[in-house]
Amino acid sequence: MEMKQWLRTKSSLLKWVLRLLFAYVCVIVATLALAIISIFITFTFVIIDTISDSTHLGDFAEAYFVPVSEYLWDMFLWLVPGL
């Protein structure tokens, strides 16, 4: 009887540890995905500006997307130990 109760508490603890680990990985993946999308949009705006000989989209990207992508990249590096 005591063995079943001990296994039940260990099983519950293991489930919570796995849930926390899965949530941590999901936060890392979402952060990296948003950073990549932000960088891709910035490069797309710069390429469009180069082709169309204007600077409006590049200025917009530098004002809004570059700080966001830098913040997300820094947060990703902070979340992943050893980088």
C-alpha cells in the first residue's frame, strides 16, 4: 500500500516536471520564431526599398522591427543556457 502511494506521488511530481520542461521549450521556440519572423520582415522591407528606390519601408523597419528583433534575440540567448 505504501509503495503505491509513493509511486503515485513520484508520478505526479514527474508529470509536473515534464509540463514545466515542455512549457520552457515552448517559450524558447516561440521566442526564436518571432525573432526570425521579425528579421525576415526587416530584410524584406529593405529589399523592397532597394528595388523601388525609396526609404519609407526601411525607416519603418529600423524604427519598429529592428528593436523588436534585437529584444527577442537577446531574450532567446538569455533563455538558452550556454549561448
